[in-house]
Amino acid sequence: MRLRSLLGALAACLLATATAKADVIIGNGPDNYTSGGTSFGAGVLKGIGFTMTSTIYAGSARLSLFTNAANASPTVYLMSDANGNPGTVLATFQSLTLTSGPPQTYLFTLPTAYQLVSGTTYWLAAAGNSNQALFAWLGDDTPTGSFATYVGARLSFNSGASYSVSGVANSFELLSAPNPSALPEPSVAITLSAVGLLVLIRSRRRISA
């Protein structure tokens, strides 16, 4: 009986972990747009800098974007800091093709959650490509967050070879994710969840009988 209770509780915990709500690490929206923004074409790279006040894993980012074209597909990066500018690429978010029309908020997801370390500065950056249509990253208020502080924005017109200070804080939210090393393998999680569900069903049948 204790084993059944343990399996049932474990399955419930696994399901709860899989559906846990992500925390906002830092952000300024992403829905309250202000005037201005950043237009992207070939060679344009825009970074939003932040310094972590806690150690936490990042898993996705929401960006408020706009395009009038049908083939705009921004590249979104998590980058290191290099003397106050975006440095090397640490992780690349999975790409999306934007929908032509009014501004929308798009969710970009990392293939694997990335650990952001307290006291370290990072950059959330978007880039335009030579083989795609123009798009815009909308402007918003100064970013705030429970896990990081805003350090500024930088804009490059030569794919990051040089940067200038930008007064536009683009509209975004960087979202947390569970520690991937603390999660069970998918097959183990599925098996334990199934066993827990089976135990629960059998228990209810016995009570009904």
C-alpha cells in the first residue's frame, strides 16, 4: 500500500513539474508597446543586456515583433558579455517564421535550458539575415525582473563587428525553465506516471466495490 502511495505521489510530482509555470527572469511586456522600435535587415543585430541577481535556468523568450512580409524569420540568441557589448553566442533559440500583419508576441524556445549565473551579464539578441524580409522588434518600457537587472541596449549594423548605444529597450520577456539535469529521462517519467495512474485507477475501483 505504501509503494502504491509512493508511486502515485511520484507520478503526480512528475506531471506537476512538466506543467509548472515559467517565471519571468527579466522583461518589460511583452504587450505594452511604446513608440519606436528596431528595424532589422541584413547585418542588423540588437542586444538587450542584463546582469543576473540569482542563478536560474532560461528556457524561452517572448518577443514582440512585426512584419509586412511572409518570409521573415529572426535569429534570436543568448550571448555572453564582452566589455559592455554582446559577445559570443551561448545558445540559439529555435527559429520561427513571422506572420504578416499586426504586431504579435512570439515565443522562442531554447533546445536545452541554459543556466544563467548570478553576477554574470548576458545579452538577449535578435539578428536579421540577408536572405529574409525586413521585420521590426517593437520598443517598450525599461525592463525589470525578480532575477536580473537591466544594463542597456546595443545596436550593430555590421553583424556585431561594432556596436553603438541604443536608447530603445525592445519588448520582451525572458522565461525560466527547470534544471534539465534534475528531470528524469522521458521514458522513466512516462513509465512512472503510467504506473501511478494505474495504481490510482485500481484503488478507486476497490473503493467503489
